[in-house]
Amino acid sequence: MSAENTKEAAICEFCGSDFIVEKAINDYNATINISNNISDSTVNIYKGNSDDFIICAGMLERYTGAATEVVIPNSVTSIGNDAFRGCRGLTSITSITSSLSYGEFKGTPWYEKREKREDKKRNKRRCYLTTACMKHQAGTFDDNCHELTILRGFRDTYLKANYPDDIETYYEIAPAIVDAINKLPNTRSKWADIYQELVVPSVDYIEKDKLEEAYHLYKNYSLMLGKKYLS
């Protein structure tokens, strides 16, 4: 198979696929040292071993390399379901094409870490402190209300500095507790109890700078809720 040496691309006369020719490669290599500052540990389809990428008609069907970081160029318009499956060392993927789906990277540590981060974000939206405030304020609820602002400040300063593990535990058990309370026939009164027994006194302690008292109230109340609704 041959192509005119003055052209940068051609179409295969046998399969109909387009391909670049030597001139385009040489032209790119002439500027790669100036324009590409990606580290040596990064695999780029234009720099390094392009044999690591199996691409057909714009689809990345399989990545066979062993790099920890992969850069996907804009020539890739879609990714096969198993393109990165089994790439256990892969921790970073950069996609120039924003339309690519994250789900296409299943089976990689990068995807698993991202899913854990997303799960944590989702769980933070289902905490019983926020839900208690929301039920109490009803139609006037503001996610940045006075109570939640005080409690979040307490969490991000005092708790984070002194009891970081308790923060992680809270976000692990809170969604299940919220779900359990919401299934009760008297759910409204239960949320009212949590607001009056936990939110209000906790905020009061914090505003009076009784931070350790606020922590013990929060800790003991959370343990009580866990035993009541998760056992």
C-alpha cells in the first residue's frame, strides 16, 4: 500500500479506513519537543509507543500498555467497553474529548477511586443533620441556614483536627439511618426529635465554645441512632 509523499493522510484502498502517512508523522515529530511537555510516565498516542492503543474508526478498542497515566487524544471519539479492563496500574486518565463516558473506564483503579469520591459526595447529601433541619424548616429550608453553617464549621475545624475518623464514620452510616427513618410511619416526629435533641443543643454548645461537649453529644447521639436503626 502506498500514498503520495506530499499528502498527510490517505484512505486505504482495501478497508476504506483513513490513516496518516510519514510526512504527517515527521511534521509532528519536528515540533513535539517544543509543544509536548507531558512527563515520561504518561502515554500519549502521539508520543511513546502508539502500539499500546488499538483504534479503529475513531474507537479505542483496547489499551495494551502498562503506564500509570494515559492521555487520550481528540482523534478518539468513543471507547470500547473493555478498552481499559484489567489495567490495574492505571491511576490517571486525561480525555481531550469531553463527550467520552466515565463508565467506559470500568475495571481500572482510576475509575474505582472516582466512584468512591462520587459515592462520598452523594452520601453527604443524605446526612441526618441536614435532613432534620430540612424537615424542621419545611418550605423555607436553606442548605446554608444558620444551624448547618455552624455545624459544618465545627466539622471542618474542631472535628477534622481532633476526630477525623468520626467524620468518615458519620458519612458511612448516615445515609442508611436517613433511609430507615424515612420509612417509619411517624417519620416527621422522629426528625423533629433529632432536630430538638441533637441539632439545637449542638449548635448551642458550639456557639458557647463548648466544643468537647458538642462532640460528645454528637458522638453519643450518633451511636444511639446507629444501634436503633442499623442493628
